[in-house]
Amino acid sequence: MSNQKTQNQEQIDYSPEDISTEEQGFEEMLEKAKVVLNKLNSQEVTLKESLALYEKGMQSLKNAEEILEQAKLRYQEIKD
């Protein structure tokens, strides 16, 4: 009986491995943007490096926003 309970719990419980790559991608994109922001806040980067970092950071945020929009659409589909 306890074995059945364990099997049922496995179906209900979610581990980090269960998170879709889309969600992991969102977290990864936000983390990349944070790293870029920290580098931009340091005064040890040149103007050229700053512009390249800014571009990378904005691309990461754009990718994260696209992933979030897709998740919102999926949520609406499920909800309706």
C-alpha cells in the first residue's frame, strides 16, 4: 500500500527536471541579463564593451519576454 502511495506522489510531485526547457530558458535569460547589468554597473568596462554588453542584455530580455508571452498564451488556452 505504501508503494502505491509513493507511486501516486511521484505523479503529483514536481521536481526541477519536470520544468520545461521553455521555463528553464526564461530563467536563464533573466540570469544572463542580470550578469550583463552587473558588468555594466562596474566601472571597469570600456564604452565599446558597454555597448556590446547592452546589446547582449537587451537580447536576453527580449528572449525572456518572448518565452513569457508564449507561456501566457498557453495558460490562456488551458484556462479557456
